[in-house]
Amino acid sequence: MGNHLAIQVAADGLHCVVSKNGIFSTSCSLSFNSSDEASIKDQITNEFETRGFFTTDFDDISLSWSSNKTTLIPNVVFSESDSKSLFELCFGASEHGIDYNRISELSIVNVYEIPDWVKRYFVLKFPRIIVQHEGSFLLRNVMNENSFKLKLSIVTYNSFFLLMISKHNELIFYSTFDYQSHDDILYHTSFVLQQKELLNEKGNIDLIAGVGSMPEVLTRFTENAKRISELKLFEVNNPDNYIIKAHQLCV
């Protein structure tokens, strides 16, 4: 596995982990002081130079970009269109660039928006870097695990969360929702289970912290999940370094 730098980037911050042969050694996190592109790049440069990331000879470097505008398209549909048209059909016009990742395990394509500066900056610094949407990394990881039993994967960020549902080694649901408190996450999760006719089934919930996630949101969700009839049969887990491990699977 070698020396690996995994970078998570969101609109409001960044998280990095260095691992050697799968063992985590160094980590850092940034909350961006501004939404200005130049200011963000200066902040990242200062942090990476301080930690020597630019001079370290990494065997693998991966970056996941997280955003709430991400959609899955079947291969057969994607082949008949283009990423920009498909994105605009789902979300309307975007001021950012549109990119996509093929996920061969599921015969789907993840189409999403990503600010142009993200790829320009990191590819210039690390020419061999793998850049994908965070959902793409996570989907591969979810399907690589034992996904026969019903499992919900909930990844929380600053103002939105990603919900994935798998069962019988198939992906049942993938979407993002805005939220203001843990109650919103509980509501949307319960509603999706109702819509998918998955009530009164036992299963697991992997509750995962993404960039910008507030610890109290995860704590309150875990405390209150047992009080919600649609979720009382689920066991809630908080796996450590879940997203970073998903990076390692894809390099």
C-alpha cells in the first residue's frame, strides 16, 4: 500500500491523512477562513508546506471532493448524453465545472459539480493525484463490504448529508439532503425508509463524519435513533477513518 496521502476537500474546509502501509501516521484539518479562491489556496499552501507534504515522495495521492450536487446515472443513459446536460437536467446550470466518475462495480456514473480551482491547484501540486467525488469513493467501499444485510451509510457535512442504502449486495438509494439539526437527518432517513418499504427491518447504520461535520450532530442522532419507530431496529455504528479507508481501497 506504501506511503499514501488522502485529502478530503469541501467548500468550507479540508482534512488530510498520511498513512504508511495502511497505518495512519499524520493528519491535519483546516476550516477555510474565506470563500475567496486565492485565500483558500494560500491557506492550503501554508499548511502543506509546514507539514512537508509537497516534498514528501508519496506512492499514492487521492482527493475526494464533497458536495450536495451529485447524481448517479446508469451507464446506458450516460453513453447517450453528456455529463453537463445530465447535471443540468437534475440541478440546473452550475457556475462550477462538471465532472464524472465511472463506478464499474455498479454500472453507473457519478455526475457532479466541482470548483475549477480544486483540480487546477491539486493536479499542479501532485500530478499523479486521483480526484473524484467523495460519494464515488464511498460507494465502492460500501459495495466492497458485506452489503447483503440492510445497511444505511450516513455521511454528515456542515449543512448537508449523504444517505446511501444497500441490501442484498445492491445499491437501493443514493442522495443528499440539506439539514440544520440531527432532527432533520432523522426525519429524512425515516421518510426514505418508508418510501422504500423498508420499515420494521433490522439493519445497521454507519454514521460517518465528513469535512465540516459537527460532533454533536452525530451524538444526538445516535441518542435519538432508538426513539424513532422506523429506526429502532437499527444498530448505529461510528466507524473510525471510514472515508480515508475508502480512499485506500481506490488507489
